[in-house]
Amino acid sequence: MLSFSDFKRIWVVDFEFRAEPSERQKPVCVVAHEVISGKTLSIWLQDETIPQPYPTTDDDLYIAYFSSAEWNCHLALGWELPKYVLDLFVEFRNITNHSGTVKEAAGLLAACRYFEIESIEQGQKDAARDLILKGSPYSENDKEFIMKYCASDVLETVELFSKMIVHPDFNLGQALFRGEYMKTVAVMEFNGIPVDIELLHKIQSQWDTIKRKLINEVDIYGFYDENCTFKQENFANFITQRGWNWATTDTGKYKLDDDTFKEMALVHPELQPIKELRSLISKLNVKNLIVGSDGRSRAMISPFSTKTGRNAPKGEKSRATDLRPRFMFGLPACLRSLMKPEKGTVLAYIDYSQQEFFIAAVLSKDTAMRFAYDSGDPYLAFAKLAGAAPEDATKHTHKEVRKLFKSCVLGVQYGLGADSLAINIGKPLPYAKELLEHHKRVFKDYWQWGKLYWHTACLDKSVQTCFGWRMKVFGTTNKEMLTVRNFPIQATGAEILRVACILLVENNIKIIAPVHDAIMIECKEETADFEINFAKTLVENASEIVLGSGNRLKTDVDIIYYPNRFIDEKGAETWGKICKVLQDVD
């Protein structure tokens, strides 16, 4: 196990840079302070080609705050990435992460306040950033101001380092693993996702026409008015007339949030096109989507942003325009078909099979749950174990039974009670209660483990993964209980994804996007078969590294060859309609 004494040099590094939406970062300057010797390097980088000014050997530890930004700058400059990274943003998130409803600020100034470190004011920081983003030419006074601002961040980070490493929750080995992932994040952001930019521009130029034609074709129930506005009263009348059991707000109105619509579209498939339409028209301004000049989409992956340590990718809005990048897998399912391999390349989407179900089986040591996973179809296996389907049943002969038992499994994973499950499956409450009783009876070890996990969390006042991602437990409300019980499965899934990404980058596989339980890679056409099989093996290896030998997740692979494009089946129908409108316009 490494200790700080194993390093001859400990560098605290900060870059200032410009970053237009979906473009690679353009470094402006760097300040690097070596803690042991007291040496400081201050270098103006804009429009300069400068060799790497500091070593990145086994003897060097690099410290930064939200370091994926720094490593993006390294990649832009052609500099080597350091071997060892300690990211104080990640460790501050780990120290302050909790199960409550209020999310704490996690910027450098927030960390300084937490540890009572004197720092510059937010207004000064904003002024410096505005000056940097203004771009060249910079006057000598501008350069001096920017360099001083960069140096102040370094000094604050140095002091933060000295206080954070003595915190009782700090663990260097675990922190270095998380730092390794921050390097991987930079690589993924730098690579970007290839987009059919020509088709995107066509869609944007014809968006008003597309929007109206989609509404005319899809909205057979009259939810939208002549101004393309979704009318809640029309929708409410529709639900009431059909007598559907639909979740309501505290004021009695039908819920229209994305999660509710997603759940209800599963129960009432006729709403799926409306769900997709709302995502396209009500939730997204397609005209404002932006892709980089190299035809690639880039968005902040925002690692360790959730309570469970998962990524929360997002696009940063340009201060100069209303244009913003969007994480391609965060777009409505139909627009994900804008992802398309460049000529001579292949994309592969490697997806863990029923990841959360398997993790639950392993952590709870529930043999029935493990048996269900190993059968290849855990939902149908559950129905058979519950006596609701014969042993020779298949997903074709017992499609509806499988669908109900799948909804039960997913509902339990999301913490749904009988009331919510009844709404989801469109069945009476007693039916939903019976399904949950089947789950509790068949997977009794899982339920006992969950109860013990919750009680232990309340006693210990914290929970953590095998690699040390922590969450403090504050109280005992129902909402917090759900958060805590979801933590081990989702947080372990996040650890598996991090290990998988690290393994891929270490083995020179070009990874371009992480999703919750999947990864997208890009290969050259001539080496695609080898690289995809190798990547699949590495991604599966990651599950055994986290869960232990013999606990190997299965994966599915979707391969996209040029000139084909990525297709998400949930949005395929709407995508076809969009393409049809474009053909008619042409």
C-alpha cells in the first residue's frame, strides 16, 4: 500500500482554459506547486507549444481539484498523464456525501469553507473566468490577473490537501483508485462521440416542420394545441375518461414528470409515442443542440455527482449563445440515432445484462436470485420459482406473466411499494401485493439482507462500498430508507463501471461514453473484431474484480458498422417518422 512518503515529489496543479461547447479544451496557463521542495512553476500556454514542464514518473503524485479538467488540458497539449492522481473534489464529495435531501455544494470554495480555509470571493472567481472566456488577445495586465487567479486556486488546494489527508475518512489507496478514474474521465471527454452532423443540421433547419408533422401524426388524442403546447387539462380529461390509476401531485394534479411518464408508458404502451414526443418537444430545444467542429459531441461526464457515486453527465451552456452540448445518451431515445461511426470505424455498445439484479444476488448471497440470473432470464425464472409459470414456459408462451414479474423485480429495485407497483402494472392493489409477497418468499435471503443492511446503516450512521465510496446516514425517514437500501446495489454498479473504464483505457481501447450499466467504444474497422471481443472480456473482468472471483456479469454487445447508426429501439419508431418528414421536405 502506497503512502505519501513513497513519493519524491507531490505536485498541486491547476490549469486555466477556454472551452467552447462540445470542443476540446484550449489551455491558457498552468501553475504547478511542488509541495516538498516549495518550487512553483507558472507558465502561460496560449498559442504556445511547450514541452511538459514537470515529470510524471512513479515518484510523482499529482493533486488537483476536479482533475479531469487538468488531464483534458494535458491531452490537448500532447502531455503525458501522471501515473498517480489524488483528486480533492472527489474526496471532498466522499467526505460530505449523505443520504439527506439537500445536496451540498462541492466546488473549491465550498471545500475551503468546510475546512475553514481563507479563499477568494465568488465574485473574483467569476470575474477571472469571464476574462479567460473572453479569449485573446489578452493584455499583459490580463495575463497577470489570470496567472494570479490560477495561483490562488493552487494555494487554496495546497492548504486543502494538508487538511483533508488528516480527515478520519481519508484513505490514500482508495483515493488513488478514484483519481485513476478521473484520468479516464478526461480521456472519454477528450475523445467525444461521433455524430452525423449533416443530418443534425437538416433536422435543426426543418425542426418547426418536423415538430408540427410529428404532433399531427403522433398526437391522436389531442394533447397539443395549435401552438405545439402540451395542454395539461386535455391530458387530465384523457386519463379520467379511461379511469386509469395515475399518480398525482400534492395538489391533486396528474404527475407529468419524466419518471412517471416512463413508468406509465410501460403499463399503457399507447403512451410511448406521446412520451417520446414530449421529450422531443416539451423538454428539449433541438435547434440549440451543438456538436464540436470535429463532428463530435462532448459533455461533462460529471463523475461522483450522485449519492451512489455515479456519473451525471451534462452539457455546459455557452455564455455567448444559447447553444449547449448534450450528453448523447441523455437525449430522447430517437435522437440517439444521430450517433454514427465515422468512415473506417466501428462503434460497439457493451451493456451489462441485468446488472442490478446480479449485484443484489451476490451481495445478499441469495441462491434463488443467483439461480434466476444464471438461467439467462431472471424474470421468467422468478415466475417459475413463484409457481406462476410452468417449467417449460418461455418468454413467448408466457409473455404477459413474464412482463408482470419483470415489473415486480424492477419495482423492488426502485423501492416501489404495492400502491406504486399496482399503478405500474395496471392491476388492482391486491394483485400487486401478491406479486411482492412472491418476491419476498422466493428471494427471502435478499429481503433479510436488505433489512439487516438498513438497521446496520442506522447504527453505524454510514454505508460504503468495497472501494470506500461513502454515504453518511442522517435519519430514518421512508425516503432516506429507500436511498440507503438502493445504495449498495447502485454504488457497487458504479464501482464496476469505473473499473471497466480504467481497464479499457489501460489497454488502449478507445472508450467514448460511459452509461449507467454500459460503455460505448470506438474501433478501427480492420481491428474491430479483436478489440470488441477484448473489450467485452475486460468489461466482464471488472465485475469479478469488484464482486469477487466467480461473480461474473454477462454482457450484451451491439455493434454499429459504418454507414449504419446507433438505434435505440425505444425511439426507433419516432426516428423513422423524423426521417420520413425530411424525405418529404427534400
